[in-house]
Amino acid sequence: MSPAPGGPASTVDGRAFPDGGPAGRGTRPARPAPPARTALAGLAAAALGVGAGQALALLVAPAAGPVNAVAEQVVALTPPALAGAATVGAGIGSRHTVVAGVLVVLALAAAGLGALSRRSPWPGAWGLAVLGLAGVVAAATASGAGQLDMVPAGAAAVVAVTVFRKLHALAARIPAPTADGTLPDGRPVRSSLTRRRFLRTTALAGAGGVVLGTGATAAAPLLPSGRIGPAREALTARIRTLAAQGRIAAAPALPAGAQVPGAAAFTTAVDDFYRIDTALRVPSVDPASWSLRVHGRVGRELTLTLDDLLARPLVERWVTMACVSNEVGGDLVSTTRFTGVELAPLLAAAEPDPAADQALSTSTDGWTAGSPSSLLLDPARGALLAVAMAGPDGPVALPPEHGFPVRIVVPGLYGYVSATKWVTDIEFTTFGARADYWRARGWAPPGPMETAARIESPASYASVPAGRVVVTGTAWAVPRGIRRVEVGVQDGGGSGSWVTAELAPVPAGGATWRQWRAELELPPGGYTLVCRATDGDGVVQTAERRSPLPGAATGWPTRTVTVT
């Protein structure tokens, strides 16, 4: 089509138009699209790309979603001093905060790249391609990356670039205002139709990305991680066979009355067991290739496979585990019956140097925990290389999020200095020579677990009938045990008179929490209930309020109720 005599020709999407515009005569020459429009195109394209990448990861590499891959590298590359201020301030396990930060930065970058693409789609397209390449590199260099881990991020880049070019073309088709507002046949320019099409398509792309991304995130925990699902089932069957053959030293049965009505379940269900770690994607460890190396300042280095481990004597142990970041009265504490191999004799066989005061354990994802060597080598402490925990109808192999196939459990130490999941290495060294992951970020060296208690009923702000009010809860001081729990009413200056609670029986050893029950006579009114525990050594839980950083929260837990 040739231009009208004396009239300039313009090209839009490869088509020539007389008088400078795709609407024909009566329109002005095409002009750059408004930056808000192209920014919206960049944002929607990035959303659909990321959503598609996250969804594809479910099919080819469930742990390798592009967002998690980038977030994992952000954590790994952040200097310890900065990570200490940011990550510790947000609390251990702030994986959602890191992921949210990555998404915010990505959204801002995509919108900015779109805004720079008013005249041409190429600045945004190339920019999105570079962001996608960063995701590919992050996935490829992640700990334990597989051959397919790069595919989701690569696909995300392709989708984002393709969609952005399509949306940019739509944005460019929206006519600029005309001099006379008419087409050659006298009809008015209906630019609103093209504008609505652009907005509708952009909204669908953005919403599609959100649906795919959130759906993939929600579905990921429900899917077995490749071969790990069948491998975990096989390990569960193997452990149960060993138990049936009497080759596992069983833990004491739970005493009658250990479960107090109104208190939390004494044995925490597998799905309810608290999870705190820094893993932005759960490591997928093949038990057939798993091994544990014991080295450092030792007389002889050891390397054990899972078969080697299961050939050793296995034991069951009741253990209450707690996170150092647990707030007063918080729920980052759980109890189960672990099955595993005693660490003390296994480590003693390596002949560690008595001067090596730290046993530094490392996960497959590079996380480290520094434990006092003396505690891991003490048979009375009962540290384990755990392979299973109590399920509803018998022991079950550890779930992937709790360390499959092997993790460390040390009664009486907080998880940040002992409970290494997916453990693959134990090095004997000194605290002066090496700082573990959290100590390098501002947390305290290993110390004893604080005596703690928790009120579990009545519920906070509950209304209860006047008269005899039943208060129940849980207390723990591993491995010292609980000697006494007292309950009272806070009077503003501390507490009034104390009522000694009735303590439930517990398995022998002091490595678990203990449930309790107390009765208070209360007339109508508003009350703040308070409790305190005394450990097996006779030391009363401190009333001093202290935040978890740098070494566990302290203080008496309270609960406000209304008596009617």
C-alpha cells in the first residue's frame, strides 16, 4: 500500500499506514505508548512467566521453582553481618520474607523495564531475558541442583519475553488522539475498544501468573519429590521390619495419664511437628547415594552409608525439641518418638581429639550447626542420628521437610546448634576456629535449654463460668525434667498466690515435656492467668522477659480470660 500523495507513511507491527497511523486518514502519526501502559505490560508478562515456571517445576523439578532458586542464592550470597541484621531480626525460618522480597524486586524491575520500552519492545524483552538468565544461573548453581533444575527458570524467561512483546504490540495499536476525531468514512475513532482489549489481555496474563504461581506453591508440598516418595516408603517398610524382628530397642510406653485433657497432644503428629530451617526449597536427597563423613581432628576418618547406619543397633527415644526463636508461650516446640542410631559410640569410633570442643555438622544444602562435642559423645545425653519418627500406626521415615533420610537430634540443645537436617558431614573442630550458620549471624553459642511453660487452656480471651476454672498446659526443661508447675493470677506487680498444678506422668529420662492441670476458684471478672515451672534441679523459671535473640526467650507465660 503506497502512501497518499504528500502524506507520510508510518509502520506499526510491520504494516504501512498512510497519514501516519493504523487508523487511517484522520489520525496522527503513531507516538510512544504511555509509560504506565508499557510498565503494566512488563509486570503482567513477568507474572505469567514466573507462574508458568513455578508450575512447570512441579513436573520436572519440584524443588527448583525460579523464585525459590533466586531466593536461595540471595540468602547464600548475603554477607553474614548483613544477614544477621536482616534474617535474625525477622526470626529464624523467615523464608517467606526472603521470597516476598524477591517477588517485590522482580515486580519493580519488570515494571521499570516496561516503562523504558515506550518506543520499542526490545528494552523490556532483553531485560526480562536477562532476569530469566539470572534465574537459570541461580537454579544451576544451587546446592544439590539436578540436570532439569534450569528448565523452569528458562521456560519462565521465554514466556515472559513472548508475552511482553505481544502486550507491547497491543499497547502500540491504541491510536493517539486525532485532529478531527474521525476515520475516513466519518465514523469516530473507537480507541476505547483497543484500550479495553489491552487492559483485558494484560489482566488475564497477570491473573494467570498469580493463579499458576500460587497454585504451584500450594501443590508442591502435596507431591512426592521425584524418587524420594517411593524411597521414603521403602525406608519406612524397612524400619518397621526391623522393629517387628526386635532389632530396635523400643522406647518406654507412654504412661497412662500422660495426656491431660485440654492440653496439646503429648505426641506431636508428623504433619504438626514444628518446622524451622533456612531451606527455601527442601533438599531432595537420594538415600541410595547418601553418606555421612566424620572427619576433622579425629584419629581416623569415617564414612557411612545408610545401609551401614541401619546395620548398627537402632533405638527409640522420646524427645522434646524446641526452637531458640520460640517466643514465651509459643508453639515452636514438639515431642515425638525418634528412631535412630546413637551418636556417642559412632563418633567415639572416630577417636576425636579431646581438644576439639565443637562437632560441626553440615547439611546437604550447606547449613551448619555447631554442637559441644562433649554432649554428642556423652551416652547419657542420648544424641541420635534419626531416621524415623512416630507415625499414627508405627514409625515412619523422616518426611523430606524434617530431614529425610537422616537428621541429628540432641536432647536439651536448641535446634539451631544441633538439629541438622539432611546431615551429610560432621567435622570435629573448635568453636574458636569455626562459627556455624547462626553464630555467624549474631546468635549465642550453645547453651542449655531454658525452663519453659505454656498455658494451653482456657483459650486466650475465652469466657469461662465463674467458680472452679480448670487451667492446663505443658512445661519442659530438657534434659532436667519438670519438678513443679504453679499457676496464679497476675495482679499487676507480678502474681498473686500460687496454686501448685497436678503433674502428669512422663516417660523416664526427662527428655520430654510434661503436661499439667490446675484448678483456680475465680469470681466474675477479667483475669490474666500466669504460670511458672521448676526444673528437676529445683531452679524456678525466671520471670525476666527477654526476646529470643541472641539465645532463647524467657519470662512467665500469661493468658487473659473473662470469668462470667
